[in-house]
Amino acid sequence: MTFRERDIAEGFEEHKLDALFLDVSNPRDYLSQIHAALAGGSFFGSILAPTNQVINLVTDLQSSDFGLIEMEELPLGRYKTVSA
């Protein structure tokens, strides 16, 4: 696997991807770059913490050419480690 560093705003070198996952604070700023990199029927995922970011992203995805939009909440659980 080759790793490259590039500004997302410039777009992705890869195209017709099966899936794209971004962990950035405001993925809605890059929807056109994401759409251009994905093949039709592909998957896009993002991690967002504040609810307002989730609402804004879902709203923008609905207004763009994205379909089958789903949102899942993943609860965080903390575990205490114990030495034996």
C-alpha cells in the first residue's frame, strides 16, 4: 500500500473507489471531492462527534447526489484493566 499526503480540497488521485472513509471535522466541505472519487453505488463513511455536525452532513448528503443515507451511533464504553 502506498501512502500519500495531499490536501483533500484538491481532490483524490484515486477514482471509482468502492468505499471512502474520512475522519475530518467537517466532511461536508469535501462532498464534491468525495463524490468524484467514488464509483456509482459505493460507500462513504465519516466519524462525527457533535450531533449538529451529523445533522449538517446528513442534510448536505440528501441535497447532493448521495442515496441510501444511514446514520449509526456507536456508544463509547470504558473498561478497567485488572492485572492478574
